[in-house]
Amino acid sequence: MYSSINASSNRRSVRKRTTPKAHFIPVQPAGLENIEVNLTRRERFVNYCRIFYHCLRRVLFGVSDGYDGDFEDFDVQVIHYKPSNLDDLCQLTHYSREEIRMIYRGFKQECPAGIVDEERFRELYCQFFPLGDASPYAKFVFSTFDQDEDGHVTFDQFIIGMSLLARGTLTQKLQWVFNLYDLNGTGKVSRANMKEILMAMHLMLGSHSQPCIDEQSINTQIDQIFAKLDLDADGSITFAEFTEACQNDPQIVSVFGKFDTVISS
């Protein structure tokens, strides 16, 4: 599933997928392992009907039909996600076994099912920017983590992305950021892409955004960025252009260097 930790530039679109969401129920894993059992649509529907009937009897008549035990079994049966084990994650990331355990504990505390959907991701992300609206920007970040575009970010996807940003090479970090800007997955960042990103950034910062949001200031910022990054002046920025311009800018290199952190208890 994760044959390479370099994200592909054509991996996704920000358009919302129409496939139905899977159902994930939290379970306490042994180490980093979860139970994985798939039910057919008919079996899931039958179980939901049984649960509804059971709850209706409890509410209307105050009696139990002995179904409580079956209900608990059903909760475990609809698990669909099985995270990789520690050894695999150590190979896929730049983290140690102890660091992965620490990150996993924090992830499970906020996302007990060991997986997070876009709505919950936005809620968590917005907590860091209380003075603005971080929802649009959080959507772009979520899409970059959600490599298989199934509407969920697994712990594997989350920690691999974080590892790239914190411990990856400069090229890997630049690739991750470029993928964030490449909203359509075309391998190029257009002026329209850049405008969406800048608007989302300004909304996220709220009253702290400088300069203030208006059409003219946004277009001015886009002109400045493209003058620096669009080396062949064709109206779009490729990853090669993005990498070359950033690597030759000491300030940008310094900023990415600050991502190299050591996680300690």
C-alpha cells in the first residue's frame, strides 16, 4: 500500500468522493493491531434492523431480549481498518518504535477508531486557529494525507505524512508541500490553485492575516510568487521549478530545516 514514502503528484483531486463511507467502530488494539472483519451490505442491514428493534423494546417496554451481548459482538465485527505493525512503520517512516507508540497514543486519544474522516480532521485542525476559519485549508491538508482518496486518513497515512514533514529529506518535504498546492493532481500548480490556497490561508489566519483579504492583494501575491517560482514563465509551476527555486532560497531551506524535531516524552 505504501511502496514509496514519496507522494505521487497525480494522486488525488479535492472534489468530494461519492462513494459511501465505511463504518468504523473503535476497539482497543493489541500493540498496533486491530481486528478486521468485513460484512456484506445485507448482513450489515440485518444487524442494524436487529439493533433498532432491540433499542425500541428497551425504550417502549423497559425490557431486554438478551441482545446486549450480540450488540457488543456486532460493534467489533464492522472493523475495516488494520494498521501496520511497529516494524513496518519503522521501515516506512523516520521514527523509532517508542516515538511511533507515543504518536499512536495521541492519535487514538483524538480518534478512538484509529482513523479520522474529513469532518473530524477539520474540527481538530480548526482548534489551532481559533481566530479564523481553517476549514478550507484543513480540507487541502486532509486531501494530501488521504492518498487513496477514500475519505479517511488512517494512522499509517498520518504518521507517514508527518514523518516526511518532520524527518524527510528537503526534496521529500518539498514534494509534500507541492502536492498540497497541486489541487487537481496534474503535476503543475496553476494560478487558480495558488489563489485557492492563498484565500484559504488568509481565512485561516483571520484578523491576523496581513495584508487584508481582497482581490487585488491576492492577485499581487500570486504575481510575486509566480515571478519567483515559474521559471519558464508559462503560467504554471512544475515540481522541478518549485524544487529549484526553493533549494536556491536560503530562507526557505532554513524554514524546512526547523521541521526536524525530536519527539520526546
